[in-house]
Amino acid sequence: MKSSIVSVVALGLALAGIVRGGPSVAQVSHTEFQAVDQTGEQTYKASDKVILEGIVLNNPSDMLDPTADDTITETFNISGQWQIYFQGEGDDHAGTAVWLGQLYSNLPWVEPDGGYSNEEFIAELNRLNAAQFSPGDRIRVTGYFLSYKGKLNINEQHNKDPDHDFTVELLERGVGLPRPEVVTLDELKDDSDSFIFDPNRQRGGEYHQARLIKIEDVNFVDANDWGPNAELMITDGTKTLPVKLGRGNGIYAGSNNLTEPFDVIGIMDQESFDLTGGYRLYVMNYDGNGSILATREHRMANKPGDTNMNGVVDFVDLARLGEDWLKD
Ligand SMILES: [Ca+2]
Ligand SMILES: [Ca+2]
Ligand SMILES: [Ca+2]
């Protein structure tokens, strides 16, 4: 009886939505949302807005610069930006990026005044960050979306009307980051060092896109470009993969002191006009540990028992655990 009342109410709301011409909304898995065709183009069109849940992988400001500057007039420079990736759980082997930008007005296809003033953009950032989520938290994101260079991203469709806001809700704090999946360059590249592309997203870059992965025992092809936002090439001796550095303080202030070969943990990304290639590994920060290029959160996700993060799990970690055993 109760459920039939609920469904009558739901039907009523749905009809009201149709009458008012409101957007359709569907809760989807990351796997459904990121589906592609043979050319790599996104195929999801079942609703105007989506609701997605998953685990936050990064701090937004370690990835893109949120600093608002509405004096920029140069085309394609969108000034303040905010971006998180969140990863599906269980069988939902996929992930999604959520993006906000300040100045849409200098994009050629958006009408003038499409962007935010500094004050408006800071208000947007405060609204999004009010949920106080961190890497490892479970969130729910609701919003419109657009495809961009190989991914379907939740965003405002470059429209600052508040009806195009997306929302981020904190569902559970401290669930924990997923353990990075170990991937070899052989799983990402074919014998000619070209990207493996599977439109069913069961292997290659698509399978790992927007998820936390680890690549072991690699060297830099050329490490001279080290610095914020730089792109470096790594190799296993035969195959190669670009690593995109973020803007964490360890990348700004620190230097490349990695002893080769080293491991890399990061978010598998695609940002490419070639929708069947252009994958890269996104590493937002580095703490100077000398053997693993990764943010601290991602190193911790890789070896949660290493409580002092010195690379080994031993009695020191056990003693630290014991000291706090059952304490409030
Ligand atoms: Ca893709
Ligand atoms: Ca908005
Ligand atoms: Ca340790």
C-alpha cells in the first residue's frame, strides 16, 4: 500500500516535470555513464541530468588552479577551475570527472557574459566545498554533463544560470581510497606502442579511465621537464606512457629525486581529440619519498598498513597501531 502511494507520488512528480518541461534525471553507474561507441564517442543520452555515487580520488586544488581572475580575455583561458575524479565501487569498474570553470565568456561558442565574476566564482567554490569531502570519502554528484576529449564529465554545460548547478553531497566520510589497481604498460599499449582501445571498455585505457592505478618499475624517458602541470614520459624499457603532474606543493617546491626504476600511482586519464588514444596518468602531488611518484593519500591507499609511510610494514607500524588500540 505504502509503495503504491509512493509510486503515485513519484508518477505525479514525473508528470509535473514533463508538464513544466523540467530536465529528466536518472541514477546511473559510472560504467553506464561512460559507455562509448567504436570511435570512442560517448553514447549516454538516457537523461538530461545524472546522479552518480563513488569515492573521491583527489583534492580539487592539487589538480587545477581555482584562483579566480575575471580580467582574462584570451580565448580558451578559463581562469579559475575546479575538478575532482570519483571512482565507482564493486562491479562498477569506471569513474567520472566533475568540472567547474570560471570564464565561459571567452569561449567562442558561448555568448558574452557567460562566465562568473570573481565574487560569483568564489561563491560557487564555497557552495561546492561546503560538503567538506576529501579523498577517500563517498559522495553523490547530481548534475548536467558534456563529453570532452574522451570522457563524459559532469559540469554546468558552460551555463552559469543556477538551474545548471551541479551538487556534491557527502554520503560517508572516510570510507577509504580504493587500492590502486596494478596495471602494466603491456595492458595499455600494443606491440607498436600504440594505445589499446576497446569500445566495450573491458581492457586498455578505457577500462581504467578515471580510476586509481599503479604502474611498477618504470624510468623517465626525459625527466628534465619536472614541474607543476608538466607532462613527462615514463617507460618500462619498451613501451611508454605520459605522466601529467598536478600542482601539489611537493611538485612546486620539491624536485625529482626518484631512484630509477620507480613506481607511479595516479588517476588514469584521457584528454585527447583522438578518442581512442591520448591516455595519461595524472599525479597531483609528490612527497619526495624517492621510490613512488604519487600523492601521500594514494601511497597510503596502496599500503594502508604502513602507518608511518616509510615504505615497509613492520613492528614500528604495529606498535603505532597498538598504541591507539580501542582509543576513542
Ligand atoms: Ca574514453
Ligand atoms: Ca553554478
Ligand atoms: Ca612502516
